[in-house]
Amino acid sequence: MSKTEIRHFFIFAFIVVFCVSSVQSFAAETHANSVKVILVGDIMIAHDEETGKLIERGIDPFEPFSRHFQAADLTIGNLECVVANSGKEVRKPYNFRAHPRVIPLLKKHFHALSIANNHSGDFGPEAFAEQCDLFDKANIPYFGGGRDLKAAHTPLIIEKHGVRIALLGYCEVFLRSFAAGENRAGCAWSEDDERVLADIRAARETHKADIVIPYMHWGDEHDPATDRQKKLARKMIDAGATCVVGGHPHVVQETEIYKGKPIIYSVGNFVFNGFETPETNTGWALRMTLDKLGVVEWDTITARLDGRGVPIPDLKALSPVGKRGNDKITMQTPKETEKRMNE
């Protein structure tokens, strides 16, 4: 081999090594600067309901989804009850209070919980405040509610892999008295659009969030998304929300892309007994990959609730999938999505 050929060989080898290391570095940087999130719907684990009784007997209703939870950097759910021993039952059709024994399971499976819903106030402000105390003691982050109005509207900030995420929670479903007051524990209420939009702008400007996710408790039970939901969702995107996610209707609702950002109007039930139809016993676990610019891609795992209210993953069910740069939402199975992501 001539000197020229040797020189060319070493130059070629250097280029190959440099390219490989650059790709590896880029892959590592991409992973380091993205966050995998799973967000699920209504979690009702009241002590006198079947789901709460399962926990009392030592059964973990979240276990069927544990593999998917463990693959995420951040797991979020809506706690559709109040965890407390205190309080007086509010007069309404259904009241859900969970025994504090559920706290270790919630801490095991969730990094953050929304407490903005129409059951968080079922036993009044005293029980709501006790729940805040219990969660603070157990180091369970929560959002959408607090000991007063300011706390309820303050975003929960979580930083993962260099991405700063703000979580906001709101309820606008019966009863209005569940809303936090200046000196009263309760949840953030969303009937005042301007207050919600101001919270989103503050999450960006004051709290310096890269990502802002409002998790809404809204809409009509068992029905498609209302005009009210659609108008407010788009206003929130315009104000700076990265995406909008909702729950409460006990069924999954439509999804859409607005200005390149996903809106999932309802992810349905997650852990919840007492429903009889296939629609009310079906929910979604929303999976999102986030970076500093927003949602990179998202998909949904269908959850089929069994007779006990326990969610079972249905990996063969078609459900919505989206990706940044594509305004078209497709229907795929989770297995197809995982295969595509791993290619």
C-alpha cells in the first residue's frame, strides 16, 4: 500500500469514527432532552367502592398497566375522589372518599395527580385540606387544587431531562362550591376563561415553562365534545398551551390537531367500577414524547375496565396517534406504534 493510499485509509477511518460518534452523541442528546409522559383519566378508589375494597384486600388495580408506567419518565392521573378521614358528606348523588391506605399505591405509580374534579370536594374543604396535608407528607405532587385560591391556580413545575413542564388542572363541573376561595381549600375552576388563559401565560412567562399542559375536567357525561370544550381548548392553545387533555365524560371523546398541537378532549375512565356499557368501560392511557419545543409524538393505549373497574391494556385496539409536523391523526394499535418508534 502506497503512502497516499495509507493516508486516504486513515482519513476515511477518521470520517467513519467521527460520523458514528456524532450519531451516538446526537441519539444520547435527543434522549436526554426528551420526556416520555403517560397521562390517564379518572381514578376512583373510594373505600366503600369495589376499587377501594380491592386495595384494602392488598390488590393493586394499577398493576396491569405497570409495565407501561415504568417505561415513562412521568405518569399523571386524575384522582376522582378525596383521600381523607375527615369532612362531612356534601349533599349530591355520589360521594367518593378514599382511605389514606391508598397513598403508597398512588406514590408507587404516579409522579403527579390532578385534584381538580367534581368529587374532590365531596366531603367539603376540611377533607380537601387534609388530602393536601397527606400528599405533602407523602411527597406526592398534585395540581389543580390547594389550600386556597392562589395555590389552586399555581402550576406544578416538574423538570425532567432538561425540559421544564408546567401542569395546570381545572374543573367546571357541578358543584361550583368545590372551587377554592381566598381562604378556602378547593380546586381551580375554569368557567372564567380569562383566569385560565392568564394562568397559562404565567406558566410560560413567570414560571419559565417549556411545556404547559392544562388537564381539564369538563364536558357532558357520555356525549361527544361540546362547543364549549372546543372553544376553550383552542383559546388555551392560543394562550400558550402545548396540548390540552381532558376527562370527566366517562367516555373517550374526539381528538384534533389545532395549530399543530394535539387536543384530546377526554381520555375516559381509568380505574372506576360501576359502569355497564363498553363505552364507559373503555379509556385511554395517553403517551406523549415531549421536548422543549412541544409534543414530538403521541399515541393512546386502550384500557378495558373489567367488572371490578380495573384497567386491562388492549394492545390490539386501534386508537389515535399523532406526530409533530403532521396535522393528520391516524389510527394504530400500540404494538404498531412501538414497532414504528423502534425502527
